[in-house]
Amino acid sequence: MKKLFYINILLFLILTFVFISCKDTITGDQIDNVVIPSSNVSYQKYIQPIFNVKCINCHGNGAVDGGVNLTTWANTTADPSVVFPGNPDNSTLVWCVQGRAGVSAMPPLDSPYKPFTANQVNGLITWIKEGAKNN
Ligand code: HEC
């Protein structure tokens, strides 16, 4: 009987843990606490994880809105008008996350996803400036 009690407690703790970690993945709150350095920005470490939280549900995971797929480095850099290596000013992806006039703000303002933080915008710009490498 006592054994069952402990198994129940353990089960409860596991379920609580699973619930908490799922919640984090869905809201993606943690991503905005990651600080991107001002140089040597790694795509795999910093850029793709932001897309995974804020973009790919509309760009690659099921839907490919606007023909833009952001699921991998190869897909993200496939179209030079979206990401122009070395030239963030000519990359519409940058304009979208900055919410510039003439393009649609991304993520869309009426979507449940949070806009890029200033650090994330700068990180994206630096990554493109540094050649938009698969690093
Ligand atoms: C809720 C769905 C949704 C989310 C989330 C979303 N997008 Fe989009 N995106 C769209 C739609 C729809 C279009 C095509 C229509 C348009 O341009 O408004 C689009 C178009 C784009 C384009 C092409 C714009 C152009 O003018 O050529 C880019 C680049 C883009 N998205 C980047 C992103 C990035 C980066 C993120 C994450 C920060 C993101 N999107 C998140 C729905 C979404």
C-alpha cells in the first residue's frame, strides 16, 4: 500500500514536470531570455531556435505562407530576396521582423506570437552581415 502511495507521488511529479516543460515550449517565453552576442552569431544556436518558436508554424511546419520556409538553414537561405548574405538591408526577412513600411510585419501583429526583441533583430542582422553562414 505504501509503495503505491510513493508511485502516485512520483507519477504526479513527472506529470507536473511534463506539463511545465510543455507550457514553456508552447509560449516560448524562454527564447526571449537568450542573449545573442554582437559578433560570431551562430545560426544553429541563436537564429533557428527563434524561428522555431515565432515563425515555423506558418513557415514550414504544415503551411508555407508567402512561399517562405524557415525550418532549416538551407530553406531559410534559399531565396536571396528573403536573406541576402552579407546584406541585411536587402533582406526582406529583416524588414518583416522590424515591421518596416511596405512589408507585412512578422510575426503578424494579430498572431499569438511575440515580435522579435531588439537583441533578436540585431542578432539576425549580424548573422546576415557575417555572411548568413550555416554555423
Ligand atoms: C500566423 C502566421 C505567420 C507567422 C507566425 C509568421 N508569418 Fe511570415 N508570413 C505569413 C503570411 C500569411 C505571409 C504571406 C502574406 C504576407 O506577406 O503578408 C508571410 C510572409 C512572410 C515573408 C515574405 C514577406 C514579403 O513581403 O515577401 C517573410 C520574409 C516572413 N513571412 C517571415 C516571417 C518570420 C521571420 C516570422 C517569424 C518572426 C514569420 N514570418 C511569422 C504568416 C506568418
